[in-house]
Amino acid sequence: MSTFEVSAAHPAVSRAASIPPSCLHDVFRSAEAWERANHRAAIRLHVGEPAFGPPAEAIEALGAAAREGRAAYTSAEGMVELREALAGKLATENGHDTRPDRVFVSPGSCQGLAALMQSVANPGDEILLPEIHWPIHLQQALLAGLRPRFYPLDRDFRPDLDSLAEAGGEDTRLILVNTPSNPAGVVLDEPFLRAVLDIARRRRWRIVSDEAYEHFVFEGEHVSMASLERDVPEEERLVHSAFSFSKSYAMTGYRLGYIAVPNRSAADALRVVQEASIVSPPTPVQHAGLAALGVPGAAARNRDAVRANRDRALPSLVAAGLLGRVPPGGWYALLDLASTGLDADVFAAELLAEHGTAVAPGRGFALRPIIDANCRVTGLGQSPRSHGLLRIAFCGDGDLLAAGVERLLAAAHGGRA
């Protein structure tokens, strides 16, 4: 038994203390340590920080709100003006049947997702996550006291519909769907999402739809899952949706997102969680978000910039056999080192140490926690397919991305980093 297993199993250990830290933060700290030791910047392909910045209008609105004293508390749901604008955006752009009292502003979509999981299920209930998943989704589920189960993905990291219906059990209450996905950039089309929705309805699962990368679809179009329930009576709707300003408007450090819930009972439950956990979202940042929504073409220009990066740097990874295809969406590509025989953890560590290039090994995107009766983590396994996987971000500076990919390819072709 490892030290982690021993300490996590101790009766005095809290649920939160038993949960492992995210691999993404581990890599972030490693990159910072490398930079301090080498007195120069690393190429940061491990983190989704875009090369572009927020709209000038959002920056000005943030400062103006602070200068003019428009920084008092709002309701737990957020500013009425912002929620009205978001409800309009969801209706016209995403096809939702919604209204402002079904929309909640959150300090980042991460907090909104965590609150959502607390509000729609009870501790001990099961949540279905993709077998290769964003590590924060797993942490959020565990903090809410949910017991994760994992649904299989095919070789292209799409959910396996034939197996999905059997992936849940008697205690499964939720399924998380992420399109475009992190870490693989998979985009799920309307027929596929309808099939998932049909399965969820038959099994009586609620759906958490993480759509943070909605504006970054490079092939086809983004389909918001809640739009498929427009003709379903409100109280029978299943889809709870999460969105973010971090990606669409490059407002990563502003921490601004929003949640759309399907009906009044879901809104009542989420309101309580938000009242208890945030009191209200930060007001000047909400003014920035309202301004960003009013900038024509901002999200589309950012999408075009990320697509240009993808088309410039990633085809060489496909040609080298490290990437099955360029991702059709999102900010990330999931590489597979299986053809080289290299272990992703070792490769990533040596790529940073010897070539100053940080990438995220796939192990942390495929954890399989062992859970005790109190929903505490007592041990960790991982998906066997994760040993050769690496995630890289292609949303940053195009020249640095190209240089980092060249270093990665040279290390992989050399048989070691």
C-alpha cells in the first residue's frame, strides 16, 4: 500500500484531503521550477493560455466598474442585465428554450460545474465520466461525494454508444458530456448527442454538458445539448449546461462562466449552493462579461486564430504517427506515443528537463480512484491506454507552438527525450 493509500484510509482524513491534486497543476509547478532554475522561459504546451487577450471593451468595462463604484454585491445568480444578455445568447446562438431565471453567473465555469454537481445529486450517487477525462471534472465529482464510473471511448476518443447504456448501474444519476472535449478536441454531432440523450432518458440520468469550447469548432458546428430538449416539458428536461468566458473571450484569469439549468427545481437547488459558496459573483468582472458579449465577431476571430495554429503545427504530428488526426475542435490535441515505445510520464519529464518544453502526460487524464464507504479516495488506478498519451495545447503563440512541436518530434524520433 502506498503512502497515499495509507493516509487516505485513515479515519481522520477528510474527503477533500483524500483527493489527489490535478496533474495539470503538477506540470504547471514543474514548468515554473524549470524556469527558475534555468533563468529563461519554457515553451508551455501544457496549459490552455491563449496568445490573444480579452476584448478591449471588456478591459475598459472592468476598470470603469471599479472606478465608478459599481462593485457592490449582486444576487447569488448574478447581475440581472448579464443574465438577460446570456439568456438571449443561449436562445439565439445555442437554440435553448430558456430565460434569465434559469441562468446563473459563476466565478469561472469550474466553480459552476462543481456547484452543479452538488445541486443535482446526493453523496454516494454515481456519475459517469469519460474514461479519458479532464482531471478537474473528476475532482469536482469527488468533492461532491459522487462515486465515479467511467464510460468507454473508441480509438478516436469518442464515446462508445454500444457500451454507454451498460456503463451505468442502479445508483447512477448523472452523465457528463464534454464537446468540444478536453483533452482530445472531439466534437460530437447532433445525431450522436441525440443518441446519448435517448440513453439518458431511458436510464433516468441527468446530463451535465460542459461546453466551454463551444466557439472552437473547426469542422462542422457546435450543437448545444439542451437545444435538443426545446420541445420537452420543462420538468422533464435533463440537460444542465456549463459555459465559459475564459475560452471564447480569452478571459482566463477573470474567472467568469455561467450555468443554464433546465427548470425551476434545478434553479432552486443551484441557488442554495451558490448562496452558500460564493454569495455572489464578482461584480466588476460581470460588467466585463456583459461588454464582451456585445463585441461583434470577437469569439469568431479567436476561433480563427486557434485554427490557424492547429493547421500550422499539428499536421507534422499526424505525419509522424503521434496523432490520429488534427482535432476538429477545442484547444488541445491528445498525442499517443505507443508507436515509439516511450512512457508518457518519463518522456514529458525529460522533454521539460532537456528541451524546456512542458506537456501534460495522459496518466492524470485517466485516473481510476478507489472509493471507500465515505466517498474518500483510498487508492488510484488508471486506464491502461493512458501510458503513452500526452496532451498539448495549441491555443498559444504560433511560433512557440511550432518550436515546441519540433522539439517534441525530435525527442520522439530519437527514442528518448
